[in-house]
Amino acid sequence: MPKVIVAGALAIALAIVSFASGGAKMKITSSAFQEGGNIPSKFTCDGGDTSPPLQIAEVPSGAKSLALVVDDPDAPSGLFTHWIVWNISPQTDTIAEGATPKGVHGTNDFGKSGYGGPCPPSGTHRYYFKIFALDRELDLPPGTKRSQLDAAMKGHVVAQGELMGRYSRRK
């Protein structure tokens, strides 16, 4: 019995910490790959380099905007951002394959606006598709870089979700 009580108390404590840090959970999924699965090459630099279809669920009712970030923490130079878009309508529940959500687009680490697909130089990399619900719209100009987006979102994230896919290039 004591193990059950401890486990229950731990679950409650973790839920409180998660919520207090802006960690309410949303869902972001794709019909093209499963969580932790392989990203099909058509969504990479080896294919058409088009964005995969994304579905967004469980957006909190009080959200004023959404931000989408796609990044690779396994890049040789450190975190590499593939796509950033903010001020997306909180009513958005689908981003179609190859589509660009309505919002403000930043500059990815390829130096371009828009989606840049996985293109790892070697090995298997992880790619995180992250969705953030914010309590306001962000006053950032198009072309803003990731560091400025992260700074502007600080303290305004009310929920978030992520989907991780993997990709390695065929030699």
C-alpha cells in the first residue's frame, strides 16, 4: 500500500510542476510517421523537402496564438532549427502536407524562411516538431531568428506538445 500512495503523490507533484512551468500538454501528431519513428525521405533534403502533415489537438481555450518550432538537437554545431512560425491561429488543428501555416515566419538555420527538411551529415538524428500555445501574440518581425523567438515566448507558454521523428541519410 505505501508504494501506491507514494506513486500517487509523485504523479500529483509532477503534474503540478509540469503545469507551473507552462507545461500543460497539447498533442502534435503526423499521419506520415509515428512518435519516435522514421521520417519518410520525401519530407527531407533527399526527397521533395516538403513539410509533413501535422495535426494539433488539445489547445487550451485561453490560448491567443500558437508557435511551431522544428529542430534537431543532434546537429554537429548544436541545436539546428529547421522551421519557425508564430502567431498561428489557436483554432488551427491541421497543417497539410507541404503547406505553410498562416502566421509570421522566422529564419531557420539554413538562412531561409519556411520549412527545411532533415538533412543530417552523418548518422541518425532526432527531429522535434514542437507546438506551443501562448497567452498572447508575439510582436516580432518576419525573419526573426530562433533565439529572439525563444526570448519572446518566455513566460507566455500556457501549453506545449512535441512529436519526435528520426532520419538518417542513405549513402
